[in-house]
Amino acid sequence: MIFIIKEMFNGFHYLFPKGKFRIVLIALAAIAATISVSELLVMKFFATLVLNEDEFSREFLGWAIAGFLLFFVLTRVSQYFQKSYLIKAFARSFRAAKKNQTAKEENKEWAMAFELSKVMSSATQLLAIIAFFFFLSPLLALVNLIILITVLQFLGRVFKKQMLMQKELVLKNRKKRVKPEKRYSIRVKAGESGALMASGGTLILLGLLLYLSVGGQISPANALVIFLGARLQNAVISNTSRSLMRYANSSSRIDSDNDIE
């Protein structure tokens, strides 16, 4: 986990040397996390309405459903503009850096920047989900935190190994062409191993959730929201695992070029 943080920190400083662009990118990552948490809050509200619909008037339910649909549209539009502006932020940052690069080198940095931004957004999303779980169930949130740390430790080791393997493949490819299936196979297997580990952690968490829910320690509405949050967390970690391996691929090519120079 520490290795991931270190590599992302170094990559962030390498790709975005100008201070103001760093602030913009951090803000965009925070917006992504805010959208995810707000969706969980709305899910809780919606679950409460569905499970306790007899307690509310039809007029109130109508307004609530309309508000839910409006919020859904707003979050989708916000995501669209957030991701669209991200590309502009990359372009402005790279122009401001004024690096003398070939088109091939620029493509590598763009690939790194995209994966780095995904990892940053995922990190802020995970922090938000952890905080949200503590609000709903401190006990389950504590277990989830332990599971999350374990999964990230495993992912850190896989990522570190992948960084070394991708760099070796680039150097070997200069002497003798490495078959594409071998390069893709190594990266995909590494990414999916992290996703598989995340799924295992989610299975444990859902088992505990079912136990607490049946025992009456968690309300049905909270249990439903935590279930959806756990699935979201699993998707975030799985996508992070794949992004890290793609980042390792792009980063290793730049590092190898610098070593030769």
C-alpha cells in the first residue's frame, strides 16, 4: 500500500510540475468522491422510503421520487463535465510544463495521467465510503477497514512486481520482440488478481452484513445501503487494480527510455 502511495505521489509530481494544475486535479478527484457519497446518501433515503412507504403520504412520495430522478440526472451530468474538463486540465498542464518530447513520449504521459487520475478518484471514493460506513455501522466499518488494508497491501505487492516485470519486458523487447499476448497476459492477470482479492474481501464483508442484519443489529434500510456501498467499493478497488497495472505499463516505458538516455 505504501508503495502505491509513493509511486502515485512521484507520478503526480512528474506529470504535473505546476502547482495550480495539481490543485485543479485534486479538486476534480474530490468532486468524483462527493458524487459517490451523495449517491449513497440518496440510496439510504430511497431505501427508507421504500421500506416505510406506509408512513408517508402519496404527495410526499411523489415529490421524493421526482427529487430522486432529478438528482440522478444531475450526478450523471456532473460526471460528464468532470471527466470532460479533466482532459482540458491535462492538456493545459502538459503545455505549461514545456517538455521537449516526441509524439510517442507524449502518448505515454497521457496514458499515465489518465490512470493516475482514476487512482486518485478511487482513493477519495474509498475514503468517503469508509466514512459513510462508520456513520451507518461502526463495527462493520472497522472490519471493512481491516479488509481494505489487507486487500491494498496485496495490491501493492502485485503492483510493485508488475512495475519491475513491465520494465524488463520493455528492455527485452529492444533486443528481441516480445509477443503481444505475453505482454498483455502479464498485465491483465495482475490486474484481475487484484480484482479477485477485492471480491474475496467483499464476500467476507457481505457475510458479516447478513449476520448483523439477521441479528437485528443493522436496520433493513442501512443494510441495503451498505450492500450497495460494498458493491461500489468492490468495483472501485477492481478498477483501481486494473488502472495500476496499465499505469505500470506506461510508466515502465518512460523509465526505460530515461535509463537509456
